[in-house]
Amino acid sequence: MAVQIFREHGLKKLYLGFLPCLFRESVGLGCYFGVYDFLMRQFIHDGHVNLLGSLFCGAMAGVSFWLPTYPVDYVKTIIQGDSLTNPKYTGNWHCARMEYQRAGPKVFFTALDIMLGRALISGSFGFLCF
């Protein structure tokens, strides 16, 4: 698939959504591990953390990944799903402006509740296993 996109549309189309993805990962993971580390320090007693404390810290870490990055991830997803041959958007900022004009600021938080629910669960058990 990547080779086909590169041959037919060039390198630029192969990397659609790269900058929003880079932002999401760098900011999101910084928040994720920062919040987890901070909260774990609050729950350590006598060198140990109880099960509920660990689950809570992981859940909050998962939420902290998505809260600051979800609007950017929304734009990334729209850009990556746009047509390669007849794109509706000329870039990330254009997409964000058009989506804002179409539906207002709430559009950038579409299905955030579902994502946060998933983040609570995956963050809790991901760090518990770690």
C-alpha cells in the first residue's frame, strides 16, 4: 500500500498527518508518563503502592494523554482519511478551519468520551502489568 501511494502520489501524500501525529505522540506521551510518575510518587507508602493506587495512576495517565491531544488527533484522522486524488483539504490548518466552520469547536471533541473511557481502562491495566 505504501509503495503504491508513493508511486501514484509522491512522498508528500505518504506522510499525510505526520506533524499532527508527531505532536500527539510527543505531547501525549510526555503528559502520560509525567502524570503517572507524579501520581505514583503520591501513592508510595513504605516503598509500595497498593493495587487501587496503581490502577488510579494508570487511568489518570491514560486520560492525560488524550485530553491535550484529542483535537489534533481528530484533524490527523480527517486528513489521513481524505481522498488522495481529489482532496477536500489542503493541509492540517485548512482542515481544522473547515471543520470548525462546519460544526464549531465541539467537532474537535467528537467521541472524546469513548476515547477517555478506553484510556481509563487501557492506562489502568497497562501500567498495572508494567
